[in-house]
Amino acid sequence: MSTTKGFLYQWLTLFVIWVIANSSLDPQILSSGAVLSLIVTLLFTRFSGAYREISISPRTIYYYLLYVGVFLVELVKANLNVARLVFSPKVDIHPGIVEIKTKLKSRTGRLVLANSITLTP
């Protein structure tokens, strides 16, 4: 059952991204997106165990909305900080590698954290 649920969630995620990227509800675009999402999901579903761990409940939706809100605020702050650095005459940065310990145990949590880090400059 968890494999079927993971398959469905992965297909749905890819299809929603397709619809958002195309900004159209044209039946041809929706059907081609559904087929392409299905093909990609069939090819890669066995490699992505994170989707099998997803469970949808009111609590999950609450935490998702909370995460999106915090993430968007931090994304805007990070982009403003980068813009400030780009336009400042003297750049005072100290590049380096930072190791951060996390208490996240699930693959989904670590996946979301890694994607969030790579999306912020």
C-alpha cells in the first residue's frame, strides 16, 4: 500500500509542477502533463522512498502551511541580503562550509531541508 501511495504522491507532485510551469488548464496541456508525469513516475518511483513516507492529515497540512510561510519569509530575506551584497561597494563576506546537525529522522524531512537550503542564496 505504501508503494502505491508513494507512486500517487510522486505523480501528483510532478503533475502540479507541470500545471504551474505551463500556466494553462488547456486539456491538451493537462493530458500531456499527466502522461509525462506518469512516465517519469514509473521510471523513478523505486528510487524515491521519501514519497512513501508522506501522510496527509490536518496536522500535516498545518505544518506544511507553517513551513511554507517561514520559508518564503526567509527566502525573501536571503535574496535581499544577496542584493545588498551585490550593490555594496565593498563586499565583506567570508565563504566557508558550515556543518549543521539536524534532528530530522525521516527521508522526507531531510529532502525538504536539503531543497530549502539549495533554494536560498
